[in-house]
Amino acid sequence: MARPSPAHRLRWSPSGALFSLGWLTRRRRPATARSVLAGEAAAEAARKSSQEAPPAEETETAAEPDFPVVGDTAAAAFFDLDNTVMQGAALFHFGRGLYKRRFFHKRDLARFAWQQIYFRLAGSENPEHMADVRNSALSIVQGHRVAELMSIGEEIYDEYMAERVWPGTRALAQAHLDAGQKVWLVTAAPVETATIIARRLGLTGALGTVAESVGGVYTGKLVGEPLHGPAKAEAVRALASAEGLDLSHCAAYSDSANDIPMLSLVGHPYAINPDSRLRKHARVQGWRLRDYRTGRKAAKIGIPAAAGVGALAGGAAAAVALQRRRR
């Protein structure tokens, strides 16, 4: 990706000031200035939205888990969204909902459909493809009010997204919540969309791509760049610094090799429904694997039987399997 010119380096953040804590820690992976800016803006937006969100209802656990460790306040969990927590791309489902509400034309819907088909067939995120998705989304929301899109996003979640959440992954997230840990989505999807999904799942909040707005209206520009690849790692690092987390105690979950920088930051990385590159990397590194797509695929990569059953039976067995195993 070409390095952006100084003229295109945005200096805006939701609170009007850069979120600088993420600059204090050493980075293990190279990141552009725009990646750092995107990550820090996402972290600040996530913390702000989590403080405004209503507290999740308390749930009971069947037994005290070995991992996640109950009462470990230095630990948290970070979940990629597309094909990790939810089947398909959140942006595509959001686009379907906007089309239903006449935000754009049939030709735009056809483009969104092609992008989704490509995503499903490729099984991984291509930077150029993600840029196309980003530009499509920005052109659609430009000039609309943030509050309007948030309200519509609640409806779209019920219509297109709720039934696409992987029960097995949802159970993994619940295990962290039951242990008293915060759970964050980390995604290239807009932070508003990601925040809605996080709240509806009872999670702490979301790190997502931050779109610039002036006076509550979208300008059609981004703060930094999409929260993708190295930018996700920057967001997690910045949030961990602000929240006082120990990344060696934290867990991260993703399906894509593009998220290896984020997975490499934490002490407990998981490959969920992994693409071929991530599966190979995970095996070399000794990371744990979970595949909730089909029982056959789970068997091929040696997933414990309990995890496969958990995906089909609401994820209960997957939660037990996670609780009883320590890395």
C-alpha cells in the first residue's frame, strides 16, 4: 500500500485530541503512521462507547474455569468480527439493510453482493478488496447523521446479523465475561456498526474503523485508515495501555492471517475458522484452533470433539472445553 502524503494524514479523534497512550509501548510489527492513528482513534472510540453502554446482565457459570482465569483484572479478550464471531462480512449485511431503506441503487447492491461472494469464496481478506468495500461504504453514508445510522443499525442487526453469529465463538466470549473479563470486538467494520453488535451480544465494546464526522454528520473520510492488519494491533495495544491490561494475560481470536499482528500481541492466541495461511501459522506457533463451520472441517484440523459439538448445540460444550484447558 502506498504511503499517504502528509496532506492526507488526518489529526482528528472523537474527543478532539489524539489518543497517545499507544505510542508509549514498543511495537513488534511495522505499522504506518496512519495505522497508528487508526488504532488509537478506534481505542478511544471503543472506551467512550463502553462507558456509555448499559452493563451486561450477570450470568452464572457451571464451574470455576482454569482459563480464562476468574478475577484476573489484567486480562481481556479481543475478537475479530467477520467470519470469527459472525458468518460473512458485517459491511455487506449492513449494506443490505441500507438498500432496503433506499439509501442506494441496485447497481450498488450488486457491488456489495459481489464483494460478499468474493469474501466467502476466498476465505480471507484481500487489502484491495477491503479498500473497495471501504469506499463503497463511505460513499453511502456521506452526508448522513451518525445518530441516524446508529438507529438503523439496530434494526439491521435484528434483520440480517443476529442469526449469523457462530454459537461456538459466542460461547468463548461468554466464558471470558463469566470470568469477569472485558471482551472487545476488533474489526475493520465501522465502529458504530461494531458497537451495536457488541452491545447486542452483551460484550464490553468494540474497536472499529473510525469515520470522520463534523457536527454529527459523516464527511466521507476516515480517521487514519481502516482498522485492518497492523492497525488492529495498534488499537489493541493502545486500549491495553489505557485499561492497564497485561497483554500476556489476554486472549485474541481471529479467522484471518491478516490478524497475525494482533494475535501475536497476546499470551493466548486462537485461530477461529482459520484461512489456510493462518491455520499453517497457528500450527507452527502452537496456537489453539477452533473451527465452527462444519464438523467435517473441524475434524480435518484436529479440533477437539467437544468444540464441534458446542457449535451445533449452542456452544455449551465449547465453553466447557475452553474453561478446562490452559495454554
